[in-house]
Amino acid sequence: MRFLAALFGRRARLRWLHLIIGGALLMPYFLVGMVLVGMAGGGEQLFSSLPAQFVAFGLALPMAAVTGFFALVRPLSVAAARALCGVPPAVLADGPARTRQARVRTAGWYTLHLALGGIISGATLALPPFAVAVIALPFFAGLRETWLLDGPEALREPWALALAPFAGLAMLLALALAAAVAGEVLARRAPVLLGPTPEDRLAAAERRAADLAVRNRLARELHDSVGHALSAVTLQAGAARRVLDRDPEFVREALTAIEETTRRTVGELDSVLGLLRQDGEPDEEGTAHGPGLDALGGLLAHCGVPVAYEREGCAEDPGVVDPVVAREAYRIVQEGLSNALRHGGGDAASPVRLLIAVRERERERELMIVMENPLGERPAAARPGGGRGLRGIAERAVLLGGRAEAGPYDGVWRLTARLPLTTAGATGTAAADRAEGRR
């Protein structure tokens, strides 16, 4: 049963169909080959001459190989192989053949497919009618008189006629076996000839890295904007609830801060969702939408914790700080404030200190961010579950060519980030994300 399934099962039938398609694709080249043979002196007996047909077949294969070098032949061949040959999709390449190696492989596959398809197609057209006639010989006297009139005398013997049906069935079985073998050859060669080249694998890895970078970027944006807002709103609402009966003015200020925080966060969330709808692509200027250092005033005014803010140099000058750097600096400050809200336990007597300055370092100018807040009961790095805030800060700094560090320092929790003023090494956020994908 397994043998019959291998010859006549669904997979065998699909592969047979794949070979028939190969034979159909071979026909134009074969006809051109027949014309060339005729021009070389094949005469009127061209289509009835078996040698002439073999010569035309031999001429057709090089022409088919040349066609196989076209880039779009590979995706068409891959689609047919996946659907009809039973080849696992993962082992075949996607997209047109761009490199010389890929085109040579595709040309080899295309030629092999058409060669085997031409042979099996020709046999499929010619052999079954002949086999059926052989099977019918013992049962039709007229057929015997027509076929065996000029044939060998031995074929007229009773034993020969008795064996004729078995001979016809053997021919059909041999055809099925040949088609199964040819289909198996194509299925085994497909991963080698249609599989991804090293260049294809590299391109696929770069695409996966780019997709991962976009997802990581969106995750950082959501974590920093929405996470900060939720922390601030939760603390402000809790403080307002505790003094609701005795300090209405504080409650009013807390509700105002909650309103401002949520309104600002909704805008930032719309920006992030817009990036998601655009598959994370940058805008026309090469930078993603998002607040910069000029928006720090609103963030600090309604962050839920008192902040002593100092500036040095021209840190907020749009002409000095690259917009991408300004946006990442804003997110770093936002995450630092979120950590202070969760773990600092700050009050008016010990506010968060924030310094943003432009400094000279090793003959290069850089943007320095220093944030200090009380340690509270535990530092931000000790949050159960291993929060990703500090890791996100470090990633943002590294992607811009800077660095960041955080930890206890002289009785406070200090966050320090140093960023280049321009993104010369990574033009725009999209380039930074591609750099992340290569890490």
C-alpha cells in the first residue's frame, strides 16, 4: 500500500502535475529548436523523426537556462515548488534572485524542471494510449489484425496475447514510477537550487533585525510616556484622596496636574500609535515625532514630584541640539522622573535635582543630563521583576553614541547620561534603530 501511495497518492499526483507544467513550459523552446533543426536540413519528416526531436530537445534546454537567469523566475518557481512538490516553505527563498549565485541556481532549477517535465510529459501523452491498446489486444480481433499485421510472428502466439494485458499494466506502472522518481529528484534539489543564498540569509536577518528594532523602539516609547504618566497620576490621585477633606486647594492642584498629564500623554500616545500604523517609518525629515527638550517645562510642572531644574550652556537651543538627541533626552528625563516617583519618596524639602548642560569633552561637545533624587526605601534598580526603565535609558544613549549610568551616589540616587549633540553616526531615528538591530 505504501508503494502504491508513493506512486499514485496525492503528493505523487501533485508532483506529476508539476512535471506536466514543466513540459508545457518547455514547448516554446522545443518548437524553436525544431525550427532550427528544420533550417539545418531536417526536411519534411521533421516531426516524425525521433533523432530530430532529440536534437530539438537538446537545443531547447540551453534556451530555457538563459530564461532562468531573469530575477522573477525564482519567485514563480518557488511558488510552484511549495504548492506542488511538497517542499517545506522555510527551506526555499523568498523574492527575486538578485545575486549572480542565486540566478545561476535558479537557472539550474528551471532547466532541470523543464528537462524532466518534457520527458515525463511526452511519456504521459504517448505511453498510456499505447499501453491501453496493448491491454486490449486479446479482446479485440480487429485491433490485433491492425497492430500485428506486419509485426513479429511471436506476438501472434496465444501466450503473447495472454501476457499483453500484464505488459500494458507494466508500462503504466513504469510511467508512474518514472514520474515519482522525477518528482522526488525535483523535491530534493529544490532546497539546494531554490533555497536562500548567503546573501538572502543576510538580507532576511537584516529585515528581522529592523523589525525587532522598530518593536523595541515602540516599546520604549510606550514604557517611557505611558508608564511615567500612570505613575504620576497614581501618586497625585493618592495624595489628593488623603487630603480631600482638609486641603481642597491641594486637591484642586492635583486634579489640574492629572488633567495636564493625561492630556499630554494622550498626545504622545497618538504619536506612538501613528508610528505603529506607519510600521515605524520616520517622517519626511528623517526623525520620528515626539517631544523634545523644549517640552520639558510642561513635563516638570506636572510630573508629580518637585524638581529643581538647572540649565547650563544652550541646552534647549534647537540649533545646538539635534532633534533626535533632544527627543531621546526628553525620554531619559521622563524615565528618571518615573523612577523618582516610584522609589524616591521625594518631598518639598528634598526635591529631585535635574541638570541639563552642554559640556566640552575631549574636544567634542556633548549634552549631559544629571538627575538626583532621594533613595527612599529602595533604588529603582531593585524593583521586583527587573524593570526595563534603566535598560531603556542605556539603550537610548548607546544608540546615539553616548552612554548612561545610574546608581547610589553620596546618599542619593544619581542618573547620568552623556549624549552627542548631533547624530552624525546615526542619521535619524530610523538609522539608530537599524544600528540597534545589528547589535
